[in-house]
Amino acid sequence: MLALTISDLVTRDDPVEVVERKGLGHPDTICDALAETLSRNLCREYRQRFGRILHHNVDKALLCGGRSSPAFGGGSVVAPIDIYLAGRATSGIANEAIPIEEIAIEGSRSWLRSNLHALDVGRHVRIHPLIRSGSQDLRDLFSRDDRTALANDTSFATGYAPASALESLVLAVERHLNGRDRWHDHPAWGEDVKVMGVRHDQSVRLTVACAMIGLHVAHADDYLAEKSALGETVRELARRHGFHECDIGVNTADDERSGMFYLTVTGTSAEAGDDGQVGRGNRVNGLITPCRPMSLEAAAGKNPATHVGKIYNVLAQRIAEDIVNSVPGVEATNCVMVSRIGDPVNRPSVLHVKVATHKELAVAEISQQVASVAEDHLNRLPSLIDEFVDRTVTVF
């Protein structure tokens, strides 16, 4: 029987809201992306060779920034970026070995080439795979029951819906900036974009950091023109999301008088200014939202079959969104899920759904519909595994 609790969610308009997103080229996001890419590629290799996903958790990655000398019109990377991919993975069955290091290196290089248009992967990055076999107890737990996946961790997850207007805007800004044709539409804009949105009552401020690429800006006036164009793009997006009066700052640490600008060679601060790590960036909804329920779980790189730290965070978010979208009278939902190691993944030890309804509607009147939504998502867990492997669901 599903251990489901449904209760009232008390909502209020907080005077302050803070929302952040780290973009594709941020060192933390790079680590998330490479860990998730490795997990996905391992899943595909396991399925191709053995017909099923084998035990792995490759959710540890560290990016150690390099050294660079950026300059208008060019610049150079003096010391490369070092990326360490660590975790546990099944390296083979019987006499059939899996080329895990090769999968890790080639998958990482492919992602970097596809997503960072000014980075020369061959010269600017070194990949260090440090993947070992998992412990016997967790490998046994992974394969103990062929019919039911068993949770390989005791963990909690959260989700909420709907997104606020500011949350939608912050997400849209980064996705728009990094969703353009980066080779032809403002190639000076690097992928290391970070957006911070702060609302005080009705007053909204957006602070956007974007690593500019020296090769595509000949001098300071070019840089300032690109910076201005980026600001206007963000302002237009803010208008589309209903924020007609919005204070927008771009690369606010620049100092024109001293000639200090956010200039890079590769379009990411990883070349010299910042390091990165899995789990320090966006949650599975793509945002960092300290004013909302939020798990600290690092979802990227965890296996999609039994690791509830990954599965439940996506599931909790989907349950919350589906309840808001499909149950009449529901205005907002929070969802919390807790697993117990060794229990079936589709039977969480705690599933607590809080709902805010129209004033005339009692929670008891919709409890059956809410329970039905939650049960349906739990029953469809096998299809969620395919979504992870096929990258139709993201975790950062």
C-alpha cells in the first residue's frame, strides 16, 4: 500500500524571492553535464552488451580551473583545465570487459565540443577518469530482484509547482542566451552565463554574468557593445514575462576606467577564474531556489534504475506539476518523497503531498485524484529510466 499523506499547503506572498541559474558553461554545470553524460553512455553500453543496465554511480566530478591570458582579439590558455570523473561502475561480466575510461573520455570530449563553441577540447582540457568497482553489498542490492528495483540509498527529494514568474524568467534568460546559434549570433557571448533574480515585493533585479570571448571583440568599445546588446536581449525577455520595469545588470564587476572586463579565451571561467563540482549548481528543475523546498542531492551521474537521489527528485517535481495541471481547484503543490534503502523504488517510505486549493474546496474532496496522480507516476517508473538514458529529461 502506498504510504501517501495529503495535507493543506499554506501559501503567502513573500516580500523577497531569490532565484538563480548557472548556465551551460559554468564549471559546476559542466561537472553535472559530464557526470550525467557518463551515466547515460554507460547505460547504453550495458544495454547493448547485456540487455540491461548494470550497477553504477558516477556522480562525483571535479573541475580544476586552468590558467589563461585573455586579450582583445584573442588571448591564450596557458595551463589546461583538469576534469576528474570519479565514481563506481561495473567494469564487465565474466570475460567481457567494458572500456569505461574510453567511454568517460570520449563522452566528455563530445559534450564539451558540442556545448562550448570557443573551447579547443584537444588543447584546453584534460580528462582524468577515476572509476572503480562498486562495493559488493550495493552491487548485490542492485541485482537482487529482477522484477522490482530496490532503492540503493536512504534519501529524500522535493518538488513544487507552479513556477513563479521570476523563476520562469530566470530559466528563460539562460536558455535563450545559450540556445541561440552561438557561432553566428553574437559569437562573443560565452556559454558561462549565470543569472540571479531578486524580487523585493514588485521590484525585480536581474544580475547576469556572461564570459565574453576575446577573439570576437577587438577592443573595449566592441566589448561594451556586446554587453549592451546582451542587456537589451534580457530586457526584452523580461518584458515578455510581464516584468516591464526591471533593473538589469550585466557583468557588473567590470571597471571601464581601469580596463578590467569579464574577458575570456574560451567562454568559460573554468579556464582560470573558477573551479567546479557536481551537485553545487542547478537542481533538477534547472534552478537554485532557496525560498522553496529544495534537496541538496546531486542527481547527475547517479544510475537511473535504483538511485532514488536521482529518480525521486524528478518524480517529486513531476507529481507536483501534474497535480497542479490536472486536478481542478489546485493552485499550488509541494511534494516530498523519502526512500529507505532496500525497499522497492516504486514504494517510497514517505510520500507527502501538500496542496493549496481554492477557498471553497477542501483537500479531502480531491484526495482521491491527488493519490491517483501519484500512483500513476510511480507505476510508470520504467519509462522514466528510458527518458534518462535517451536524455529527454534533464537533471540540471
